[in-house]
Amino acid sequence: MIRYSRYALLSLTLSATLLHATDFTIASNTTSTSAISILTGTSTVTLQEDATLLVSSGRAIDSSAGTPNITISIAEGAVIEASGGSSSEAIRFDRAATTFILNNEGSIIQSGTALDGSRAIKADKNFSVGGTISNGSAIGSSALISASNNDAIRIGSNVTLNNYGTIISTGIVNTKDADGSHDDISAYDGVAVEDDRTNAVINNWGTISGPRHGIDLGDGSSATITNYATGVITGNNGSGVGSDSTATVINYGTITGSYAGAGNVYTGNDPTSLNGDGDGVDIDGIATITNYGTIQGLGAGGVDSSGYANGAEGIAAGGGTITNYAGATIYGQSVGILIDDGANGTVMSSGRGTSTAVGGVVTITNSGTIQGATKAAIGLVGDYDDVIVNNATGVIIGGSSAVLVDALSSTTAGAAIQMGAGDDTLTNYGTITGQNGLAIDLGNGDDTLSLLGGTISGTIVGGLGDDTVVLGSAQTLSARTSLSGFENLTTQSGAILETHLSGTSAETLSFSGTVTLADGTIIKPVIVGSVSNGLNSTILSAGTLNTNVSQLRILDTSALVNFSLSQTGNDLIVTSTYDTTTLNAMSSNNQALLNALGSDESSSLLSSLYALSSNEEVKNAMKQLSPTTNNSVAQTVNVAQNTLFGAFSHRMNNISSPTQSGLSAGDEAEGTYWMEILGNTAKQKSYKGADGYRVDAVGVALGHEQELSSTEIFGLSGGYTGAKSYGRDESQGDNTSVNSLHVGAYYGKTEQDYTLNSSVIGTFNHYDGRRVVSFSGFDETEESSYNGYALGALVEVGFPIQGGFKPLIGAQYSYNWTQSYTEKGGSGALHVNANDASSIKSIVGAEYAYRDGNAATYLVGLRYLHEFADEATTTAGFISGSSTFSVTNAEAPRDAVQLDLSYECLRDKENTVRIGYTLEAKEDYLAHQLSLRMTF
């Protein structure tokens, strides 16, 4: 039922269902079909919970006369619905003198089916005082305001709209016909502000959605829109927020402009159209936009009202201030931010604004992300002194198909940031990326680019005018920087000017205007390949050079070269001088190697070597570049060969032992076969500057021996040894495998007063090498495969004395030859010439043998060995060069002590088993060998 005061007046002259009153209440769970007209004075309208006001023709609540002061309260579950065609708003405030408060927790619906129907709420007058419309509350978000064939709400001056619920126009997606050949229906929006209205305020915590724009501001209007973190504003075939004038937008939530797609757009008599322009925010005039959330333009198609192709921008505006905070995003499926006149500078002579909205200067400050997915990230059109600041957290990304924004339908590639004409300023602390290789185009005018931090990926073009680049501390500029069109340079203290030197030339930074280098500016020479001693290089040339050379810093990037600075006229000169301290401290090996590297400027190896900044780094790099000089390969062969020498010696020592008197335990055999299995491991620490190494070996030897007389034996043997060396220290990662096949013969003689043991061995060796060259700026692995052979002879004479003791003397000769080989790898690979080496070792020692009552023999031997050998020399050359060099192998320890321990037992009359251990010790070297021999 409807309750009204005693002052209410029923007017039968207007309508039997039209009520004029000051206070109205529709009780809970009741329905009224009587429209309410509020004429003057203070009035209240209340719909209690689940109450309904349903009007099928005309307006449900209307205020169209007098100066009413109205309060309308709609409880949760209550509904006001108007279902008529035109002039059938659910609520209308139609007097400029009206003041009103509308609190809706229920639903306000305009459900008419006629095209160009009515709005749910119309409050679009130029109100002098105005009012407030609240849809929902901070604790209630179910409130609804909707219209099926027009804007959901249209407001005017001094109106504040607070939305916590849903405001939506559900009409067909519509557009204007570009060529005017059809009768267009009105474009529908979620919320619209009438033309020429001021001080409209829209605060959104909920959802606002329209078939075209989410929010539309008319010609000459101004409004402030705040979209909070939970707020979503969507234009389904247009802008999230669109304005034909000026506006302020503060966004913490999501503002989206979308494209309905071909075939989904209705335009008057024509069934469908392709047209749709889905910008996130589109403000034709001066915009003030502050973004903490997401503003996105997701798609566009067809043409605009002037017949120009549509494109989806995150923000399109005619000028103003745009601030994008850290964590926030401005995204355009076409352009991220476009400042123009809506048609790429072809409609308005200024390039900005429209015939009804004046454009102007724009200032963009970015700490978040601005991206044009396919086109420019930021495009500025027109002759204005614009400012862009990209802070340290700021990321600006231009698309791979970016074109010039100031030329209609351009197909010419454009930069991620295009500043247009005017005396513009761009300051970067963050990241700017042009995915098409073009990062910044400052355009015409006297522009300033300040590089104060961050990175820029892509070319930088100053354009026409007198342009200046400012280089901040820790920022680097070189002739290789993709920067052109700048006349002037100013550096801050700590800025880095980098120049690349090669052979007898240098790269030069050239400026036709004024270059001012602050005290503390760093000059960084970088050697490419090598550089000539005493080279004077012009690294910077200017029309006018202002600097105090003595206050500049030079960064010595190479341990091999020293640099100094001087000024000649308006040129800055770097002089390169070889570092005599480093060169004089080099070994002859390293000097020969450095000379062989030559001066190839394309050599990454040479460039990396010259870039090393300390003597120690150079020394270690030289070690790795050189052929192996620490004797590890030769020692690997010796270990392999000595396993067989050991087998022979063990056999002959057993026969010549004072406790033995024949070939075997049986003493009667005419011939004996034997087999010995050996294992060896050795470790050499760093010695006299040479890197250390480790050698592991295993081998097997088979032999047959025969008595020549009662005091003589002769044997033949063959064997295999597999050995591998592992580099240590700076040679970590290097290794060489040696697979050896041995043949040998031995002769032994035992007399009462002496014994003679002699043997010769020939060995075929196959080598597989791996050499790691890894230092700062360079990392390669070189591999080799080659063959060689070795010869060896051993003679020992013993003098038995009472008690099983036997002093002895002897000598051992070794000869090793390897064929030439070429490594497989990169610029550090070598061709190594054939090489040979020989040595003689003197032997002095003694043995003691003891045989127990069980026919078991115990033997202890101690020997001292001294090696006589010339220093081995290896000649090699880099495969990428033409010069060779020779290096001398590092000196190896010459003195060694060997300890032999063995135990042999009789298995039966013909067969024995022997277990032996040999320890060899040199300076910083220790080797262990185990052996197991069986005779049969």
C-alpha cells in the first residue's frame, strides 16, 4: 500500500495513477503501479524491503517543477521499474533548482524494448546545487541500476555518483555510421554526463558497464572519476572512460575499453557494422590521469566518425598530466598512450584536441608499465614542449609493428616513444624497449634526452633541431650506441664514455655542438683485438669541448696496456702505451705466445686477453692458452711404461733373490709363464710455477721366460696400460688419456758375487686430450687426438752379501716421441708440432730378501733415482693465426726415492703368487703402485 501525508493531493486531471505528494512509502512486500510526481518542497520517497514500484508507461518517479528537495531511499530487495519507451525513466530529476539524495540498495530498472528508449535515472540538468546518487554501500554491493535501450544513468552539474553495486546498460552494441548514410540510433553508455556540465563526480567501487562506453562525458563537460581497487569500468564497444572535453581520472582498479567484434555492432538501418574503438581512457581535451591499477584498450575495428581507422589505445588524450605508479599498467592493443587529435594529427592544425576540446602540453611520469602491444608505447603528435619521465621501476615497451603516429595511415616504422615536434624532454631511469629495434624518436625541435639510469633497447634518434643528450652517473655512451641526431652532450660525474681501440684506429664520438664533461667523468677504453704501442686516438670530437682533462678519470681496463688522456683543441685524445712492468714480468713462454696471437681485431680470444685487468689474470690465461708444459703428458707415458718395467723387475728380482735358485718354486721347470696386474696413482702438486696434476693407470702384462743356463734367464712380454692425467690448479678440467701397447724383453744373470737385471720396452701410445681455456670473457674447450711411441731400457747390477742384503746400482733410459696434431675447437685451438724428449736416470739402492720356513719370500727394496734430462721444448701455433711460438716445459723434480715391498708364496710346486707395493716420492710428488703376479 502507499502511505502519504495529510497534505498529499490526488490529481485526477493528470492520471488516475499519478500521485503528487511530499512523502511516499511503499511497504514491504507490496507492489504499486502508481507513478509519483514530486512538485516542490521537501519530499521523501521510501521503498521498504521487497517493495515494488512498477510503471508500464511514463516515469516511475519524476520531479519536473518547482524547487524540490528530494530524498529517495530504496531498500535491499526493493524494485523501481519503468517499462515504457521514450520519456519513461525510472527516476527523473528535471529541475535545475532540485536538490536530491538517492540511496539505492535494491534495483532501479528501465526495461523498455524500444530502440533509443529511456534511461533508468536521468539527472542531467545544470544543477546549481545538485545531489548525490548512491548505488549500494560499503557493506552492500547487490544494488543494481540498469537500462535496456539507453544509458543506465545520465547526470549533470554538481552531481556525485557513488557506486558499490552494478550500473549497466544492456542494450545492443551500437555505433555511429561513419559516412552518414544510415539513421543512427543513440550510442548507449553505462554512465553519461550531459554536454556542458561541470563538477560531476563519479566514485566507483563496483561495476559500471555500457554497450559503447563505460562512462561517457559530453562536449564541454568536466568530471572527476575515481575508480577504486574493487572497481571495474568497461566499455564493450568503446572506451572504459570517454570524454569529448576534459576530465580527471584516478584509477586503482580496472578500466577497460573493448571491441564487440565484426557482426556484433548495430547501426540503424544497416544490420551490422565493423566499427568499434576500444580505448581504456579517451579524453579529447586536457586529461589528468593518475593510475595505480590497470587501464587497458583491448581492441578496435572499422573506422571512427570521421572515417579514419580505429586503433585501441590504453589512453588517448589531447594533453594534460598522466602519472602511472609502480605496479600499475597502461596497455593498448595498438598504442599504449596516444596524444593527438584523434586522427594522427590530420584534423586539427595543432595536432591535438578537437573542434570542441582544446589540446595542450602533456607530462607523463611512469613508474609502472606502459605498453603498445603492436604499435608505439607512447606517441605524441603536435608542436608542444612535452615531458616524459620514466622512473627506475618504469617499463615502456613498443610493439614490433610500431609505425609513425603523426602521419595518417603510415606504414613507416616508428619508435616505441615518439615525442613529436616541440622542445621536448625525455628522462629515463628505467627500461625502454622497441621490439622493432626503434626505441626513441625525439622528433623536430630542440630536445633533451637524459640517460640517468636503466636500459634502452633499440635505436635513439634526436631528429631535427639542436638536441642534447645528458649522460648520468654509471651510464655508458659509446660510438657503438645506437644514438644519432644529437648535437650536444653533457655528462654528470661518474658517467662513462666508452671507446673501442683496435690496431692503429679508434672509434670516435662526434658532436657538432657543445660537449661538457663534468669532473669525474670516466673514460673507458676497450681493446678489440690488440692495440699498437704509443697509439694516439681521438675518442671524442666536438664543436666546442668544455672539460678539465686532469679531473677526468680513465678506467684502465687492461693489465697489458696503460692509457692517458689529453686535449687537443676540441678533441679528446687517449694515448695507449704497453705496460712494461707486466710485459717484463712475463716468462719467455708467455711473451712468445702473446707475439703469436698477433693483432687480429676480430679475435674474441685476443680481445678477452687484453680486457684482463690484473697481472695474475693474464698469467693464468697464458697458462691455459699454452700447450701443456707441466710434464703431465710425459709423466702419464712414464707411469704407463713403468708398470711394465716394474713387472720385469719384480720377476727378475725374485729369480735373483738370495733365497731363490731357479725360475719358479719348483726350480726344475724349463720355462715359466706369468701374468701381472698393476694399478698406479700419482699426484704432483704445483711445482715451480707449473700447475699440478694427477695420473691414474691400470695395466696387465703377460710373459714367458726360459733358462739360458743355470745362472741366466731370458723373457719376452707384452702388455696393455690405460692411463689418464687430470689437470689441477689453473689446468682444472684438462685431461689426457693414453692407451699403450707394450712389447719388451728382459735378461737376468745371477752369479755368486753379482746379479744383472736388464730389460728393454717399446710402446705404442694413442693420446686423447682435452684442454679447457676459460678466463673472464672467454670460454672454450679444445680437443686433440694423436699417436706416438716410446722406448725404454733398464739395467741394474746387484752385489749380494750375507744375510739376504744386496746393494745395487743401475740406470734407466727413456725416449718419447709424439706426432704433430691439430686441436678441434675455437680461436684458442692449437696446431702442435711433432715433439720428442729423452732422459737418463741413475739408480742407487739396496734390497733385502727373506724366505721363511713355509717357502714364503719377503722383499724390501729402497732406491734413489736422479734424472738427467734437457728441458723439452714444444712448438705450436694458433690455428686462427699464421705465427708459431715455442714454449719450454716447466722443470720437473729430478730426484726420487722408491720403496718396494713384496710378498710371494708358493701355491704348489710350479706356481707362485706375488703381491707388491711400490711407493715413489719426489718433491711435491707422490705415487703408489699395487701389483699382483701369478706364475704357472
